[in-house]
Amino acid sequence: MKVMVVGGGGREHAIIKKLRESKQITEIFALPGNGGIAADAKCVSIGAKDIEKICDFAKAEGIDYAVVAPDDPLVLGCVDALNEIGIPCFGPEKKAAIIEGSKVFSKNLMKKYGIPTAEYEVFTDLASALSYLDTAPVPTVIKADGLALGKGVIIAMTRDEAKEAVRSMMEDKIFGESGSQVVIEEFLTGPEVSVLSFTDGKTVVPMISSMDHKRALDNDEGLNTGGMGTVAPNPYYTDEVAKECMEKIFLPTVEAMNSEGRTFKGCLYFGLMLTPKGPKVIEYNCRFGDPETQVVLPLLDSDLFEIMQSVTNGTLAETEVRFKNEHACCVIMASEGYPQKYDSGFEITVADEIKDKVYVAGAKKDGDKLLSAGGRVLGATETADTLEKAIDGAYALVEKIHFENAYFRHDIGKKAKEAK
């Protein structure tokens, strides 16, 4: 079968590497892919948001199945458009992708159906938001309503910081129209957990839990990023917590979406906070997380393509989803200066023997050379029978990868080790 993966980052590279293991697949195309993905799929220079061209390519090439990986094309209705021309897809339709596309929608959904989350208020005009912040408790969390490349959340420690965050979103439009509405939310405390799950709208099958590291610098300092590394499983996510999440969050969310006429099929990502009052939802994503995918999929012991097809066909309950009883660690190598100003265009060298463990996010081909072309350049993932070995192994991989101005955190997994 010919399979097309829409997207071009480290997450997509991880999905493609896992799909390559399936005996059913004869050819994989990546739209647009990147210079590193080109080693594992045929890259086609069509942007992930160019839905018309994506559909034209799929028809012309005789694509049998599509995986729409990033949030933007999902929220824009890429799955709907492909389904209309008869191409089955992994990923939610537009009406379901709104669970990530609008923070206001998702918060109101949780409130309506009693799904545990932080207390919040929604604002559509700056004056009201600023007035509310005069008396709101701090720290507080400010969220842009729409998509913002994973950066539309600001934790404000003081009232002045909170007001500055609101102004930057609503007045300065740092996230464009995504900041036209803002959510001002209660600040929760506790360990964070990411749980990606397969769902066909009836059955929910959680994948192995993971722990993301969002801050740019060691010791969780610096600016928020798209993620500087991950470990899996998350030691705070015990069997007892998992059971509570399934009963109070996972199944109720899928049922709530069904009740709203927005059945969700695909990968539903639960960003959770394990608070003193129990697990609460911080955010939903309508797709695989990045870089969570780069630790979760290497631990998957089943055929990813079969699972994806069962999600599309509504037969997930009859499909075996197995994970290895192992640990994984992914260290992201970024361009120094990320998530702000950085230089790129530097040659990347990766030792041949570790290429299967490297997921490229921001790179382009220049003849035979691979050049850095983004903030997050790549992720190196090791799996092992203990967390310590996985972490040490991931950093050993990093030593075999070189490009000028490479930057990475040195403490990925430290918190997870402390939890044990």
C-alpha cells in the first residue's frame, strides 16, 4: 500500500520510521518531510497546510492511506478533504480537531461534562481581562485560544507579568488571531504527565506515558519551547493513577465529544497535572505530541499501521496494542538561541550506526550534505531496560552527532530519576 504522511518534523520522522516496519506498506511519501526524513520516505515539497495540493497529489499518486500528523492541517480540515476524495485517514475530522484548535471550546467542554481541569475565565476584550487580573490569584496561567506552535501558554508569577502576557496576546497579537480570545486559568501544581492515546471514538487505548521538558535551559529555566526532551514511561503515572484517568478523564472526554456530535478518531493527547486533588487536564492535543512521539513509538511492539487502520475502521477494540516493558529517553538537539533568534545552515553529521535512533526535525539537503534548518534540529532516542540506561544511552548518542551551534539540555530525565 502507498501511504502518505502529512508533516515535516521529528514527530513525523518517528511515525514514518515505525510505519516502515509494516509489511503492508510498499511506499511512504512525506509532505513536505525534511532533509532527514528523505532517508526514510519520498519527500514532496507540498506544505502541510496546502490542503488542495495535498489532495491533488494523493489522487495523482494513487495514495491508499494518509496520516495527517500536525495540528494545523487537522484543524483546517485536511482529513475531511481527503475523505471526500475517498482516501482513508488517521486523524480527526475538523469538527473534532477543535478540541485542540480552541482552548475555549475544550475548557467549556470539560466544564459541561465534569471533566477535572483548572478553574478558568474566558475573555474576548482586553479591558475586561486586565480588570479581572487586578484581583485574580497569582501565579496564574494565560492561554491563547487558538494554535500557537505549542507556545501559546504563559505562566505569570505576578500580576504585572499576567497583564503583560494578556496585552502581548490580545493587543500586540504575538500569536496572530489565536490570541483574540484568552483563557485565564488557575495555576495548578504537581507532576506533569503526557498520555497519548489511540481512539476510534468508542475504545480508548492509552500509549505509554511520558514526561516532557518544555523549558529551554537546564533545571527547567529559560523560555518555554516545543519540547527539549522526553522520557517514557513517566514514573509518576502509576497503575492507580492510570485507572483514575481512564474513568474520570479519558472515557468521559471521548463520550463528551460523541455527545457533541464531534466523534474523535485518531490520536488524542492528554496533557495532565497530578495535583493534590487528583489528576486534572491541562490541555488536549488532537494529534501525536512532539517530542513525546519520539519516545512512545520506539516502545510500541505492535504494527502501527494496523492500529491506525483499526482506528479509522472503528475496530480498535479487536486490535492488539502492545508496548515493550522498557524505558526510552529522547534528547533534543537545537540551534543555540532557540526558541528565539538562532543561526542555521550548518552541516549535520550523524554516525552511521546510530541513524535509526535519530529523528530529524529541522534539516534540509544540500547535495549529499544535511544542513540544520530550524530551531529544534533533531532528537536522539535510546531505549533500555532501565531509565538510567536509556538516559545514559541517549546522551551517548548525542556525542556522535555534530553541527555548529548545537545546544541541548543536560538534565533530561533527572526529575524522573528523582521520582523513583
